[in-house]
Amino acid sequence: MSLKTRLSLGVAFLSAAVVVGFGGAAYGLFVRQQQTELRRLLTEDLTRISSLLDRPVLGASFVDASASGVIVQVVSEGGRVVLSWGADAPLPSPSEPAIREIDGRRFLITSAPWRGGGGTVRVAHEVEGAFASRRELLRTLLAGGTVTFLVASLLAILVARRAVRPLEKLAARARQVDPSAPEAIDYVGRSDEIRSVVTALNDTLAAIRDRKRDEQAFLLEIAHELASPLTLVNYHLTELRAERPDEERVRAAADASRELLRTSQDLLVLARGELERPLTFSVVSLSALADQVAREYPGIRVATEDAGEIVADADRLMQVFRNLVRNAVQATGRAEDVRVEVRAEGDEHVVRVHDRGPGLDQEAVRRVFERGYRSGAGVGVGLTICKALVEQHGGAIAVASEPNQGTRFEVRLPSLASRLETSDPEDA
């Protein structure tokens, strides 16, 4: 549930609680005041009638002739109705005012001793009108409360949207931050909690930039320290291998030095930030690139079918294929178990690198292109570089593998014809 929804529901529930509380308090207060007033009038009538019975006044009347819904009775000690106005049957005689139903109508009834005759004086006031007033008040409160709740809910939604809008803009700007070069987020708004979040986020981004710069400098220093001696070692081992082609240990040492040199070059690419640099495009042949990589690993099988030319940075694309072939050879241990296919499929050219190695599990397939992830030998940067370079060429790279079934990497790149069709004529 979004923050906007939670704020709206919170304000709506609070409004409902306030409306219900206010309505309940108003209704309860009205009922109590009404009951107090009815009891007061009933008690005054009873007192007045009892006084008239004890001390009659010439011309005085027990009941107002214009009054309706009033019953007055004088009942003897034996329960016989001596005098009655409004009803013949004897009324109940509660010690405290109480509501009783008479002939389908509700009356508030009370009684007092008749000191002159030894019986009781009983007075009843009809209260149906009072209950009708309560129902009318309840309907009014419900209608008003409903309207108030709806208006408050609408205002809550509007206020919540307005309050959350700066957060949504902040989230959109945060999503636009480049992980490779995180810059501070600009925020124009009040000095409130959101600005505090922006300040904290910018402080974190600044710390990430500083840490990234330090790590990049350290990585560059390490890569240079590795590349210089490895270049020399690889040169001498290559020469020695040419002189002693039959010595297995010389061949293995030369291959290992070459792989280490390639790894150091990958580290230099990352340390220099060359993945973010623009590519130098030219028309290149995928078949020629594949053959060139295969010559570095004697024994690799290359199959080329209808492969044409593409627009690419030859050096960077060679780096991609070299990394894929190197990983395949490392996975199998034999160049003969690696096969490279180059073919045209519609508007794309596809390069597939197959190996008969142990394969990858599902987690490795899902994370194999993540920087730093290692599923075997290596430092976990080669495939990350491959993915970045392929995407810079407008292509896509994928992997398919199962344990003990080998692995297949597939690179898809737009053909030269498709690039010419989609290019801007002004750029030609």
C-alpha cells in the first residue's frame, strides 16, 4: 500500500472517528437534556396537582384544557381510581419517573403519595413527540456526518496527493541517478522533512562518489602493477613456446600468462572508466573477428553461415568475443570442446559460443553478468564488460545453461542494413 493511500485512509478514518464521536456526543447530550426537561415538567405537574388536592384553590384546574397527552389520576389506597383525566385504567405507580407503554403509546409516568386520602397521585406525559425529535436529530446527524465524512475524505486525498508529490518527484530523480557517476539531486521546496531526506541522500551519493573514486584509483594502480610484468612474462613465454612447441608445460604457462594479461586488461578498462567512453564505429566483419579470436585458441571450431558486416567498434567487440571464448575454454579445459557460430538471422547477426563444460546452476545463470559475481575462476568482471559493450552496440547478450549440459552465450547485434535503415539521414 502506497504512502499516499495510507495517508488518505488515515485522515479518512480520523475524520470518521471525529464525526462519530461528535455526533454521538451531541445525540447523547440532547437525550439527557430532553429527559431532564421531561422529568422536570412531570415533577412540577405532580407537585402542583398534589398541592391542589391538599389545599384546593378556587378556580384552579388539575389539567390545562389545552394540554394533550397528559393523564392525571387519583388512586385510593385500595387501588380504586377516584379521579381520572385522560385514561380510565389505573396507571402504574413507579417511585421514580419511568417510561411505560399505554395503548400503544409511550408515556413518562411518576407518582406521589396522596396525603389527604391515603392513596397516590399519578401523572403521565406522552413522550412520542420526544422520541420523534430524537429520530429526527439522529437522521440529521447521520446525513450531516456522511456529508462531512465524504468531504473530509476528498480533502484528505487531495492533501495526501499534494503532500506526497514532492516525494514522487524525488523518487523519479533518484531513479535517474547514474550508478557509475552519482550526482547530487536538485530539490526546490520548503525546508521540511523532505529536504532533510534530500540532504541525507545527497550526502550518501557524495560518499559513494568519493568511495568510487578511491576504489577506481586503487584498481587502476593495481591493474598497472599487474599489466607491466605480465606483458613481459607473456612476451617471453610466447617466444619460448614458438621455440619449444612440443613442451606441454611451456604451452600451459604461456596460456596462463595470456589469460592473466587479458584479466589485467579488463581491470584497466573498469579502472579507467572506458565503458562510459564513446565507441569508435566502423564497418567490420563478424566472421573475421571470430576467426581472429579462434587463432588465439587453436582447436576451437568456428562455423560461419551467411554472416555479413555490422557497424561496430572492432577492438571493443573483439574484447567481447575474446572474453566469451576464454571463459568457455576455462570451463571445459580444452579448446576442442568449444564451438563458435556466426550467422545472420533476419535483421540481426548472431554469435553463439558453445562449450561442453559442467554448466551453470540457475542462480549463476541469473547473476552471471553482475559485476563481482563469480561462478568459477576469474574475478567476476569479464562478463560484466561484455554485457555493457554489447548493449553499447545496440545489441543484447544472453546465456543458457544447465548443470552437466554445457553453456551457450548468445550475442545479437543489428545488421549493417538495419542500422542504415534506422539511422537519421542527416547523420549519413
